[in-house]
Amino acid sequence: MKRIVLIITLLILSLSHHSMAGNTTYQTIYYQILPINEIWVSGNPPVLVIDGAQPGGGPEEAVDSSTTYTVVTNEGMFVTPEKPKKIMGHINEAMPEHTHLIVNLSPPVDAEGMGDVTLTDEPQTLVNYILAPGKALAITYKFGASAEAGTLSGIRNVTFTLIDEV
């Protein structure tokens, strides 16, 4: 009798183990992180207003450093001294005659800033040799004009593009 009880108990335990296996399943998860190379700005600067003149000279430049930019790259070992990133910049339309718009981007660590660059409607290099991300980096704009510009107002869109440095 003990033997029959033992056999039945073992049979029940073995059947219960098999019935639990049917309640479990598995999935294989594949994952991937794609290259992230992004740039964004903190907002728009205020209106650049020229409202004074330099003693014995022309109008003073309007200067603003209230905005910042952030550049993110996650390519890690793929962003190497042999394949750095750079930031190009341009405006959507040439500035009016006798005026200029200059931008200066503070570079991320170990990158090379081009300093003051006069923006045109053709892309120009603003920062070279970017190997690492940078956060809240300064953007400085200077709007200037000669007296021949007269009085005027306008708007320009500035485009910043983060690309591979070739």
C-alpha cells in the first residue's frame, strides 16, 4: 500500500511539473541603438536693435548671447580623430546691403570654433573637429550696419547642421 501511495505521489508530482511547463514561454529580444547625431538650440534671441552710434563712426553693433545650443552624438568609438563631426551654418536669405549678421558658437571640449563667422545663404563651417557632446554652449550674434543701410527691419532664419567632417 505504501508503495502504491508513493508511486501515485510521484506520478502526480511529475504530471504537475509537465503541466506547469505549458504555462511558460520565451521570446528572444533583439535590440539596437542607432547613431544619434543631433543639435538643437535653447530658443530665439530677442530682436537685434541698432539704436546708437560709435563716437566719430557708424552705428554700433547689436550683440546678443542669450541663447545656447546642445550637440549630442552617441557614436562613441566611431567619432574618432579620423571621423569627427562639424557644425555648418547659414541663413535662408542674404542680408540687406550694408548690413551683416555674425555668429560665434562656443565649441564643445576639444573641438575647434571658427570664431566670428559672417552668415550668408551658403553653408559655412562654424565648429570643427567635434569628438564629444556638449551641452548649453553659448551662441553669440552680432548684427551690424553702416550708415548707408538707412532704417530697416527684417527677419532671417539661421540653420545649424551637424554633419560628418569629411
